[in-house]
Amino acid sequence: MEGVNISTHPEVPGEPTHTTTALLETATATIQGFGPVNKIHQHLCAFHFYGHDMTRQVEAHHLCGHQNEEVRQCLIYDSPDADARLIGLEYIVSEELFLTLPDEEKRMWHSHEYEVKSGVLFMPGMPGPIQRQDLEKVCKTYGKVIHFWQVDKGDNLPLGLPHVMMALTRDGQLYENIAHDVEKRFGISFDKERENRAYMTGPAHGIHPLANGGGKGLKTVLREVDCKPVDSVPRVFV
């Protein structure tokens, strides 16, 4: 499957960072704590497509941290570079937690089994044997992704509605030119990793039929409604 080469790293408008701003950032970074960000311990690279349009495929770099053994949360960037755009978020949960979700919620989550076993989800720069120790766990999980910045369209700011994103579930979905570009830039082989990961297994109960959109497309729609006024909110007195 061939794709179109679309810029996914548009130039962000605005003045270059001033020296005074950079100095202030250095000072605040020295004094303040960044607890949530400091929990990030892992870089995953994969591909997402828009829940309503598989032709729009995006390279997604996840910087992830564990909340606990069954929940991870990831910041998603369009590249691993220092000037990368923060384009979305992903939450990753165990199969056990996924099965507790309401059925309507399950449709917004995607499985990771194909991504992992096919080799297209990987940890840049990490030796294969070390990657596979953790990816054995990821293979059994589900993820929920929201993208805010449509870099595939060349948007230089996060415009429009947030979008539910999905992940690859079978061969033939990922554009070959996108795959080859990533393999070349990161010095990896998806086919080789597929061989190395053949022993891995997905969710114990199989991929849930309602996951991955339940086999349907999902699109975010904005609907105008009356805004509930503050006077209608019950007051709690302590």
C-alpha cells in the first residue's frame, strides 16, 4: 500500500524564543519540580490513523510513564527532536481494566497485538532483547488516543476538533513509503522484528470485538447545546 509524502513537521509561527525567556526557563527549571514529566521513562514509536480515515496516517512518538502496572499515560509528539510538536495523548491499560469499561467506551480503544507482533511498534535506539521484555506486556494491552494537532495536513497550529485515532490491526494497512522511511531513519527492520516477536501473545481473551471502533469508523463531531448556568449547580457548604 503506497502513500503520499506529506509534511508532518510544519513550521510553527511566532518569534524565535528570546534570550530573556530562555534564561527565565533555566531559572524556573532549576527551582521548580516536574513530577509528572519526570515519571516518563520510555519512548515508543508507532503509527496512528484517524478513526474515520485510514488514509491519514501519522508517525507518533510516545513518551510514556506508568501510573501503575496496569495503566500508562503517554505524551505524543510528531518526532523525537527537541522542537517536536505535542500532537496528542494516549492512555494504555491492561486487558483486565479494558474489560471493565462500558461497551460504548470500548469502541474508542484499540488493541496493540498487531502493532507489536508486526514490529511496527518499537523503542528507538533500544536493543531488541530489552525492547521485547516490555513489549510482551504491551502486546496484551489496549490504548485510547486523542490527537489535537493535524500535522498530516500541514497545520502549523493545533486547529479544529480533537480526533479519536486508531492503530494498525493487519497487514496491508500501513503505507509502504511511510514504513520504509521510518525503517531507514531509525536503522530497523520491521520484518526482522516480526520474526523475533512471533512467540508473543495478545490479550488472553482475544481481541475484544468492540475494540478498534467495533469495526466501524469513529469521527469527532461538534454539537452546539445550551450551557448549564452556574446557578443550576448544587452548592455544597462545608
